[in-house]
Amino acid sequence: MIDHQDIRGPNRQLLPQPYLQMALNGANYFLAWRFVSSQDRSDKLRREFRLEAALPNSIRYKDIQPFAVSTYSDDIAGFLLDEQKVSKTVIVVHLTWSGKAEREGFPSVTVYEDFVAWLKECVCEDLRMSD
């Protein structure tokens, strides 16, 4: 069984409560999204994002702690890290898997106020589009 409480931010910070409540209650899969199942996987996705967002890339967001991956694309969802602190803001990023700083405009990023906004505006929209 997956223990999503083991997926943490830097310095073992807990991820925001709405995510934990859903993950710990078994709601870890949606048609278009799956919660990341291990700290190792989350950290690997984080490393790739940090490589792609590195200078000279002018992307505003430089660090996230991934918690979900799209089942349809190379999109990942993660909580924005602000100076190594987990925030409630969710970032969805389309990784290119280049392993290096990307050119202007890549990777593409969509920002959601929090986990609940991500559920409503991204996950539910993906469910509607799959009908």
C-alpha cells in the first residue's frame, strides 16, 4: 500500500492538508492523473523540472515538489516551493525531458491557487474532456 504521507517537501515538510486527506483516504487516481507513489519518483520529477527551469531560462517558477503525473501527457503537478518551503500553490508543468535548461517558453506552466483549485480547474476539466 502506498503511504502518501511519506512524500514530503524539502526538510521533510508535509504537503498541504487537502492533498494528504485525499491521498490517505485512497483517492489517488483520477482518469487523467495519478498521485506520485514514492518520494524517489517525486524527487526525480523535481530534478528534471529544476534542470529545465535553470538559468538562462527566465521562467518565474524554479522549484516544485511533484505530487501527481498526467496519464495522457508529460504534465506533472507539484506544490510550488518558495525558498525550500512548501506553499499551497499548485504548478502544472509540461516537461520536455531535455535534462537541461530550456529555451524561452518551455517548459509550459499553468498555476493554480491551491490543491482544490487544481482539482476543480484541471482534473475535473480533464474528466469533462474525456467524455
